Amino acid sequence: MASSHSSSPVPRPSGGGRGGIYHKEREPSPPRCRPVRSLPDVCPKEPTGEGRGLCDGPSVVAEHDRWTVYSSKVNLPAALNDPRLAKRESDFFTKTWGLDFAETEVMPSFYLPNITREHFGPYLQETAQRERIHERCKTICPNKDDVDAVSSITTNHDKSRAELEQVPKIFMKPEFALEDPTTFNAVLPWSHFNSAGGKSSRDVASSKLLQEKLSHYLDVVEVSIARQISLRSEAFFHAMSSQHELQDRLQETQRAVAVLRGRTAAIDRVMCQGPLRALRTALTRNNCVKLHNKLKLMAAVHQTQPTVQLLLSTSEFVGALELIATTKEVLQQELQGIHSFRHLGSQLCELEKLIDKMMVEDFSMYARSDLNRSLKDEPQVLEKERLASLVFGLLRQRKLDFLDIYSDEMIMAAKAIVAQCVAESVLHIEEIDTEVVTKLADQMRLMTFPQWFELLKSVFDSFLLFLQRIKATLNVIRNVVLEVLDSYQKNRLLEEASSEPAGQESSNVQQLLQGEAELAYLTHEGLFISDALSEAQQQQQQAAVQDQNSVTGSRIQQGRAEPDSGTRESASREQSFMSGENMMPSELELNRVLNNIQELLYTASDVSHDRCVKVLTARAKDGSLERLSSAEFVCLSQAVDGFIKDTEELCGRRSVSLRGALQSQANRFVHRFHEERKTKLSLLLDNERWKQAEVPAEFQDLVNSIADGRITLPERKTPGPDDRKPTEFLLVNGQKYAVVGTVLLLIRIFLEYCQCVTDIPSIATDMLTRLSDLLKHFNSRSCQLVLGAGALQVVGLKTITTKNLALASRCLQLVVLYIPVIRAHFETKLQPKQFSVLRHFDHITKDYNDHIAEISAKLVAIMDSLFEKVLSKYEVKAPMPSACFRNVCKQMAKMHEAINELLPEEQTLMLFLRINASFKMHLKRQLARLGVVNDGGPQHGLVVVDVAFYTENIQALKSLERLDLNMAEIWEQKR
């Protein structure tokens, strides 16, 4: 701190001043050059008229005293303060011994307990009440000395405060800085010294007065500071006196530490150096053993490439891959950084890529040779162990697309099978010249149906053997994949089983390490036990690595010693999987491979069906399959269905290509089949003369078989001498049916439809639609020919008689009888979702019944017109019976004669009831016109005689005895 010519008070041992404090005498100092220090002028005088520049002004500090040691006002804490530290240190040992002495952490002793606040809990509880009483007493009755000291301090403080208030406030501001021009001008108003005349006596007096004021302010501040220091002088002198005592204690401590170090050195020399030397020797021996093992491992790794070449020469891909993986693992973990092996890793990677290509090529050659070999007299799986080894190697290298290679070879082999079958079949056919006809499709079209059918069955048999071989091969591949998945599961179970013992073992290791802490501390050269523990852990890890080195070396040696162990691969495959677990595909990928294997079997089935479709379409290109007979097409359909069922049982896949091709051909066959029979039925109807035909015995047998539930066509019998003669009627369920020849053939035709549905269930819906169309055609065409009188122009009939009408009605009734039988047969061949098409039979039955009703109405209408014509001329007069009634009875007898043998008795009776009602209606109308009433008169008697004649003649007819004519209805009721 800068001083002025009036010195500040300092403590002195002698009493030269007042109260132990004296002031230095002010000595005039000679003028000299010193650095200018700017002090503010708190009481500036008014400027005089003399103008002077700043350079000519007096030096404000030129008259200050010379600085001495007594001018220093720095206390001991400020001197001991270390500016390099961020915070002030309370301990001054760092001044001599550096920062690390105080900041070094000392490990707590194991023998001293950790004292916490809880240990003082009982004591604090016991003394809490007395402490509260003591504090209360201190507050109520303060100490007398403390009161006097407080009053003295308060008085001195007030006096010092009054003196400090004389100092201007600008000096007390925290931002006080003379560098600031405003502050400088406020403290030193040089305007008073800038008069133009130079120095004057007034300016000199003004500057001295300013200097005196500033010196006075400095004295006030220094006195205040000295007063504060004096208040703390006791603590200061106490610190100075205790410093000497502390130095003495430090010297004693230094001597004790030197003695302790000497004793420790003696103990180290006598007790520690020998055991440590033994430990170092054991460590050196362990390092030599490790080095020897490492050299042996390097020798084994050095022989990897020749061993791999030897394994590849015998196609032992799995062993070579395992050896490469083991060697790479050793290079990465145990031999990392070995300069001589710096290129071996990349060489092994290239060798592994080469093995990948070799395995893919070998698998492709295997698939080609397996699929293209003869299908007969050979085992299903070719070189099973070789296949399993290839698949495992490909899985190990994550070459999961090998199934695509097999799929491509499978497609090529399927094409070759068809070509081979066609070539073998053509060799036995002399009519086909292979040099002229080179295309397989043209050769197949030149074959007859039996020849082509034999070729198709040969293709089917070949593809079944082909699929069996593929399934057996894929089963071997699937077993390898499942074996790998089983290894995954076993490893997972082993890990779960060993997790708990591993945890216990780790805890035991920690306890062992903690228990050997002191021994490790003694044998370790460092200072801390944690370093010794980490070193012990490293030693255990090195021991484990050494064991692993020995295991790895044995694995490599084993790979070198057994290069020809191909037959043992299936037994050691799980061990190989364990060594290359990180390279094997995941469980998700393996499951995807299993799905691809199943899909490949499905693809094989689809490919086989597609090639068979090619055979079918090549034959059907010229429409030859559409021209097959029903029996031939049924044989074709049964063969295809059998092949489809066999492949479904073998592969578990319902392929649709061959089934769709067969359905397409079946639709064409059904269309041709239906058109032929529809055309045939139209020709029969156009040539039908609607006369009763004789029923051959074979048709009667056909009807009898239908009655027995056999909806099939019976085999044709060769004619013999004992053949039965045709009958006049067709007996169906005990009823006689007079039919025309067309209806007999119609029965045979719809039985052919039913037979086709039985043989080919897939065409049931289409065949039902076509049969419905055929039945509708028969109904509509017969209606046109009979009711519409189309037979007059088509066949040349003169008229449509009542017998023709009755015969047509009876034929329609026979067809209606068989419609439920046909419906029930088709219902057994349809799927439940297809039952809606059966409604066609309901519509046909309704149409047929309407047609039968129209024929009955036509018969009644014929007699109705006759009654109207005859009875319109009726007159009530003798002789009786009248000619009109005789004519009516004659026509009724003819009608009865025409239909009695054709229609059953119930239908005849119902028909004549309707005819009789028509007769009564016309007679009643005529009697009303003639005015004849039921009055018992002569005319009434004549009419009664005619009616009795009519009733007698009608009831005399066959099957009309029970006919109730009720002729009383002809008379009008009297009002």
C-alpha cells in the first residue's frame, strides 16, 4: 500500500508515542522523478486567472517520503494466500510440501469403525435438556466482560465511523478508478492550475492544500485500518507464537518418520524381497509356459492352409470350414498382432470364398446327377452322406439360396422326363417317322388314342417316381436343418441350466479376491490394494485364455490329424455347429428354409402338373380329345384324377393346373356330348309319328335297374336265341306306360348323362345344366309337334288325334317320374355350395306338369266343341233316344276307346268327369233355350229318357262304372 509523508502507526516495543503508538516524523524529501499517481481533489479551489498548461503543473506526489519496510501493511493471511488455488486453503503445509500433500486421499483403515451421527444419538438425547437450559440462561444473564467489550467496541466503532464519514464518498465506491477521465477530473481539478501566467503563489498554496487534504484522508483510513488490526492483534500474535511450536513438532515428526522408514526398509530387506523374488520367478515360469503354448499354437496355425487343401481334395467341406473358422478365431483372439500372420486372415477369407463356390458347384452337380439319373432300379437318395455334408456346409456359410439351384435343375429334369417318355413311345410305333416329324407335339398328335393314352400313363408313372425321389432328397435336407435347430435348443437349455451356477461361481470368486486382499497387497509393488485385485483378476483371465489356447490348439491338431473323417461328420455335426455358431443362420432363417423346402416340394408337384398339361394341350390342339367317346374320355379323366390324387397324397399340395386343363377339356367334351345328344333327340322328335311303340327287353331291364337304385348304363348283351320279345307297355313300379320310341331313347340319354357325372364328378354342374337344357328341349319340341300340330308339317300326319295327345301326356308323365331320381343322383355329386343349381329340376317339373295339364285341357276342349256343335241341334221330340244323344254317346265311346289303354284309370275317370261337366253345361244351356223345365210334362219325360240313355252308355264303358254323372244339375232351379 502506498504511503504518504505522514506515516501510519505500527506497533513498537518501546513507548515513544501515545498509547504505545507513535507517528513517524515527517521528513522533507528531496524532489525526484517518480511515477505520477493520480489522486482526486475533493476540495478544489476556484481557478485563478493565471493560465498554465498541464505539463507545467506541479507533481502531486513529488514530495512523498521514501518507501521503507514499515510502509508495508500486508498481514500474515494475505502473505500465506496462494494465488494459484481457486479457493483459500486453511492449511499452510502446502507452502513447503506442495499441493499434493493436502489433496491426496488416504485409504481408510480396515480396523477403525465408521463413526456416524447415530453413534452420538444417546448422548445428545441425554444432554439436550441441559443444553437448552444453558442457552436460555446465557440469553437472560450475559457475561460482564462480554458486555464491557461490546460497549467498548461499540464506542470505538462509532468514533471510527464518524472519522470515516469525513472522507468523500467517491473514494469508497467499488468502481473507483483514476483511469476514468471523469473520476480523475473530479479528484484532481486541474482547471485550477491551467492559468496562462504559469506558476503563482496562489497555485502553489492551492496544490499544497489539496495534498494536505488527501494526506488527511489517507491518515483517517490508515488509522481505521490500524484500529481494526489492533482489535485482532491478540489472534495474530498467538498465530505467530504457535508457529514456532508447530515447527518443533514437525521436526520431531520428521525424525519419527525417518526411523519408521529405516525399520520398514529393514523389514522389506529381510522378509519381503525373498518371497517377492520367488513370486517373480513363478511369474516368469508362467510366462515361459504361455510363450511355449503360443509357439505351439502358431505352429498349428501355420499348418492350416495345407490341411485345408488336403480336406478339399477329399470334398470334406465341413471340416475345412470348421478349421478355417477356428483358425480365424485364434488369429483374432490369441495371435492378434503377430507380424508373420498378418496376411493369413485375408488368405483364409479368400479360401473360404473359394470353398463357397466349390460347395455351390458341387451341390449343382449333385442335383443334376440325382434328378437326371434313371428312375428305376436305383436308390431314391444318391449319396446321402454327401448331400447332408453339402447342406450343412451351405447352411454354415449362410448360402440359403441353394434350394433355388435345386429348383432350376428340377424344372430341367421335368422337361427331360416328358421328352424321354415320348421318345420311348415313338420307338415302338412304326407309323411315325421321327426324321420327318421332329416336334414332340406333332408326334403325339399322330398317335392313336390308345397309344397316346399309354404314353400319358407312362408320363404319370415317371412323374410319381420323380416326385418320390425329390421328396426323399428334401427329407434329407429337412433333417439337416432340424438337426441344427435341435442344436440351438440344446445350447439354450444348457445356457439356462448353467446361468445360476455361473452366478454363484462369480460371487465365490469375488469373496476369494476380497479375502486375499492383504496377501495381494504384500506381493504387489504398488501402493493400493485395488491395483493388486485387478492384477489377480488379470491372472485368472490369463489362465482361462491359456486353457482356451490348449483347447483351440487341440481342435486345430484334430483337424490336421483327421482329414479323411468324412463318415464321422454326421456324428460330429453338433460340435461343428458349436464352433461356428456365430456364422450359422438364425432360428428365423432356418424356419424360413424349412418353409422353402416345403414350398419346393409344392413347386415340384406344380411343375409335374404343368408338364402333364403340356402333354394334354399338345394332343387337344387339333380337337382330338373332344371327339373321344364317352368311355375313352372317362378313362382319360380317371387316369388324370388318379395322378392328381397320388400327387396330393405325396406332396400335400392341391395343384390346379392339371385339374383346370382337364376341366377345360371336360367342358369341351360336355359341350360336344350334349350337342350330339340334343341333335339326336331333335332328329328323333322330328321323325316321331306319335304312335305307341313296343318296348324292347333291354329298355325294360334299364328301367328295372333304375328302380333298384342303379343309375348306370347296363352292359350290352350279345343277342341270343332265348331273348325276350318286346312288350307293349313299359312297366315302372307296377304301372303301365305307353310310350313312343323317342322317350325310350331319352331315358337312355339321361342315363348317359348320369353315368358321365358318376365317372367325372368335376363336370356335374355343367352336365346338370346341359341335361336341364335337354329336358326343356324335349318338352318344348314335343309341345310344338303335338299341341302345336307341328307334326302335321314335319312328319306328315293328317291330324292330331286324341290318342296322340294321350300318348304324349303319358310320355311326359314318365319323364316327370324320373326327374326326382335324376335330381337325387346329381345331388350326391355336387358340393353343398352348388345345391342351388338343383332348382332347374323344379322349374322343369313345373313345365312338364303344365304341359300335361294343357294336354288334358285340350282333350276336354275337343269334346266341348263337339258337345256345342251337336247339342245346338237337339230337339225334344220322339223317337227316343234322340239321334243327338246317340251321336254324343258314340263320340264318348270313341274317346274312351282311344285313351283307355294309354292313360291310367284314375286319369281316365278324372278326364271323363271334366267331359261330363262340359256336357251337362251345354245340355242345360240348350234345355233353357228350348224352355224345357222339370215340371213332369211330356217334354220333361222325353229329356229324362235321353239322359237315362246317356247315363247308361257312359257307365257301361270300362273303368267308368264308378263315375257319378249327377245329371240332376241340368235342370234350372225353380224360383
